[in-house]
Amino acid sequence: GWGRIISDFDTGLYAFDTVKPGIVPGRNGRPMAPHLNLWIVARGINIGLSTRLYIDDEAEANATDPVLNLIEQVDRRPTIIAKREMQDGKPVYRLDIRLQGEGETVFLDI
């Protein structure tokens, strides 16, 4: 599927509803952990920024994901792993996207 959202201009918050993805085959049939592909565009950014949203309660699949494991700085991998929270009795996943500075989101050169 494909979707488009606009963040709130005052707070920078964004949200969208979707189904939780499953494991999908990658190159050579190698399984990829459940994830969403994200493309971030904004005023002041000359090119779109590509990243992924992985899910923290998929730790076993994340540990073997070929793309996630390409990130050499292991301590930066959590910047693209959404944290599970409960809101109104329902699970939601939170991923803060930071364009620079401490905790900067990993962006992929694709």
C-alpha cells in the first residue's frame, strides 16, 4: 500500500493508521523483518529522505533483517525502531524522526 500524511505545523507530530506488516522476502528470498518504508520531504530539504520503520516487538526478526544489519553503528539502529505503547487499550507504535543532532534518524542511501 501507499499513504501520505502531513505533520502538524505547530507540534511536528504525525500519525497514521495501518495494519501491522508481516515478514516479507528480500533478495534471494532472505526474510526481512516487518517494516514500513518512509520517505520524508519537507521545506528546506532538497531531496526526499528514505528510511524504514521497524517494530520493537519483532526483536527476533529485527536481529536478522538484512537492511537493519547494514547499519554499522549498532547504537543508531534504534532510531528506526518504533516503540510499542498502549493508548486507549490499543497498541500503537511511536517513532520520532530527528533530522539532525543527538538521536538523528538513520536515513538510507537508496
